[in-house]
Amino acid sequence: MEKDGKKSKVGIYLRNNWQLYLMLLVPVVYMILFKYKPMLGVVVAFKKFNVFKGIWSSPWIGLANFKEAFSSKDFWSALKNTIILNIGDLIIGFPIPIFLAVFLNELRSERIRKTTQTLLYLPNFLSWVIIAGIVTQLFNSSGLVNNIIGAFGGEPVSFLSNSFIWRFVYWIMGVWQGAGYSLIVYLAALMAADASLGEAAYIDGATRLQRIWHVTLPQISSTITVLLIMQVGRLVNISFDRPYLMGNTLVKDASDVISTYVYSVGLAAGRFDFATAVGLFQTVVGIILVLVANWTIKKMGQEGIL
């Protein structure tokens, strides 16, 4: 009798909510077909892939693709450049949106705040093709920046041909393009913060900097933590368009990263098995970095994402 009662309750629940499950069916099917099913293709990393035989009929070669990658100097050079560029993005690019969000939150003028927010977010809509063109116009040997330096009697700077300087151009343009998106996230978190805590601190005599440090930032610490963990998890992953379009042959020792390495050695040569092996390596290392960062954050007393 008790089982029959539970079945009737489940039946009533499904009859009342079947529309919701029907709506849920579409995204679930989409995720299965286009997100989870393609994951089966990861077996290509362990095969000598033949496009005519297909994935499942291609012969197994075990870890040969991984051994080839790990024994290549170009792979380790690309991995080193990837980590250097991503660490620079983390150190330079991660704190700036937090600073901007707190600064805009402290402004009293609604018009100035919205205008500044819009101007900071606009570069996010530009593709890296356009940004690379802007970089060339600004920083080449006869570009605007060198013309200004020359007008003050200085010598032209090799922004795009010196690997060390090129990295800073890469990081600065990354901040300019991506800071606006993170800014929106932090501003949304600040909107949900309890304003009464800041008012209480003001009454107690706290200065503006003290209120920001002891009241504002702790209230958005969970958002900062989540974005930090996600950023750490991407230390060995990097987009293709940004380093490829901003780089050139003169700074190849700094701009040749994992994504460009996979493109030139794997995809351009038709070696999809090798490209898949390198991609799988990035994924595994990324998961490990997320777990380590999450564990470290929890040990520091903060909430993680897992």
C-alpha cells in the first residue's frame, strides 16, 4: 500500500509538471549530442588516426602520441610560453577588474558610473583580428606610440620585435579587451552586497579605504574566489587567435604557445591524433589545477567551487 501511495504521488507530480520536463528535454538532448557524445572522440589520442577508416577502425598505438609530444623541445617551449603568458594575465589582468568595480561602486554620480562602465565593456565586443590591427598601428616602429616617444626626443622602442616587451603589450591589450566583462560580474556582486554594513562602519569612524578593505571586499570574496579558481584552471589552456594574431616571426620564442603548436604540428599537418593527445593533456592538467586551487582556497578559510 505504501508503494502504491508513492507511485500515485509521483504520477500526480508528473501530470502537474510534465510541461517543465518537456522543456528540459531539449537542452538535455542538446548536451548529450553535442557536448558529451563528442567526448568519445578522445580515444583518437591513443590511436593512429586514419580519416578513411574512422575513429573506431583506426589502429591503437597506446601512449605513442604523448611520448612524441613530451620528447619534443617545441612542445615544452610552447608549454612554457603558455604558462608565462597566462601567469602574466593572472597577475596583471585579474586584480584590475576588482579595482575598477570597487572604484565605480564608490562613485556617487550615476551618469559617470554608467558611462565609464559602458566604455570599459565596449572592447569586449571587438575580435582579436581588429585588436591585432590596432596593436600594429599603435606599437610598430612607425606607430603612434613611437611617434610620441620620438616627439619628446626618445629612441623608438621595439614593442613588437622584442620578446620581453611584446609580452607586456600582450598582457596590456588583454586587460583592455577583457576587463569590462569581469567588471560586470564584480559590479553585480557589489549590487547584492549589504550596504548597511558600510554605513555602520562609517558611523563607527572607518575611513573609505578601511570600509573598502574590511567591508566591501569581504562581501564579494566568494565571487573573487570562484573566478580565481577558474583562472588558475586555465593556466595551461590558451586561446588560438590572441597569440597567433598578435605574434610574429620576430617574437616566435614568446608567442608560440600550445594552441599555435597544436595548429602547426597537429591540425595543419592533418595529425588529428597528435592534436587530440595534446588537448587531452591540457584538459587533465587543467582539472588538476582546479582541484589544487580549490583545496588551497578551502585551507585558507574561503569557500571553493567543489
